[in-house]
Amino acid sequence: MKNLLHTDAGVANADVEDKVTTEQFVKMIVRSIKGNIEPTRDDSTSGYLDYALYKGLIEDYDMTSLSKPIERRSAARIVHEALLTELSERDEVKWSAAEKLIDLYSCRTCVMHIAQVYVKGIMLGRENNVFDVKGNMTVSEVEEIVVRMLDRGKRIPQTEDKAFRSKLLQPDEAWELMLLNSRTMLVDVRTNEEYKQGHIDGSICIPLHDISNNPFSVCVKKDTPIILYCQKGYKSSLAAQALIDAGYSKIYTIPGIEQHLYHLKK
């Protein structure tokens, strides 16, 4: 296999067991998709980093950690964003197979990124069903990730399924449920600021952070039908799992605001 770190990141004398830095990883991902990008500043990697920032593949946090070995959770986020924005690859609807990873929920903001690259077979778990969210990666490991990201035939999909007790409803099904049962709650789990910018009529705002900290604050009766939504479907999935873990029995999600044409109210 071609050594992507030698050729794509311009690192002299790199060994396949060397740890890959954030800067090197970003350049490998961007160059594997876009080819050579001219520097925007004196630094030879500046063009790749600026492109990644512009496209939302990386965050300001990544820019402060360029010289440090990249953590697996950050790598999962970057790969997932590249799949969505650069390769136009849709998320897997059924990702419950990732729940066998015992550290899946150790980073709430990383859950969907890790789950998607895991079930797609791009980044696999390590021993004893651990993803190792803060672990580092070697050159050889990253090369395999890049290949699997680009070539679906090289992936190792994880299909072992775990029963997921929340149900995805289409909007029409959700409205029907609300008509049939007046106790049904429609909950927007985005931030209060996002809610004020536009929300589904009849919904109330209970941010994911609040639900994670105290799921029992949503309602007292655990058999109350609760329909959750957010922007892209990620936060609502996390909120659903938090409520299920707390013992609520009728939890539903609907497509996010960016996934369906809703008539929003301000």
C-alpha cells in the first residue's frame, strides 16, 4: 500500500508505526479527496487546513492541536464530515450496532460521528468492544481509514444489531399520534437560541444538555409519548437514548429541520 503520510503529508522519514498528528491527518483526508492544494500562506499545509476549515471538516479546536497526535474521536468527526460534505454519502439510519462499544457515550458530542464511521466499517473498534475515543493512531492505521473512506468495497460494515427502542416517525405519522393522544409531547432538543430562530408549531424547547443532565425533567409519567427533533437528527437520537435509559417507554424521533420541509414558527 502507498504510504499516504510520506506522499500526502510530506513528512520525511515517517515510519508506519509513527503517531499521526492532527495536521497530518487533515492533509491526508483533504488531499485524498481534492488532490493537491496550493499553500495560502508560507506553511505548505495551509491550503489544506484553510479548505478544511472553510468546508466545516475541522473546528477551531483542531487548529489549536495541529502538532499533537490526533485522537480517534476527532478523526471520526473529520471522516464523518468528509463523507457528508465532500463525498455526499448519507448516514446509516440503523446505527445501533455501534452501541456495543462500551465507550460510545463517553463523549456526547462525538456519538453520531463515531457510530457512523463504525457501522460503515471505516473505523473499527479495538479490543473488548472499546472504540478508544482518546486513543492515537499510527500511519498504517490512518492509511487503512483513508482507503475505506474512499472505497466502500474495502470497508468492514458492522451489522450486529441491538434493539433500539425509539422509533423514527415520518412527520405525518407524528401529527396523527398527537391528534390521537393529547398527552403527546413534541420536544425540540436544540438550544433555546436555535429554537427562537424557528421551530415546529406546538413544540417546546428542552435542550439536549438539560435532558442529558436530568431526563426526568421532561415529564413525570414515563409512559407519555414523546416526539423529539433537532436540526439534523443527531441530537434527537441522543436525547431519545437518554430518555430510554431513564425508563421512558414511548420515545419517538422525527427528521430534523434540515431533513424535511417544515413550516416553522418564530
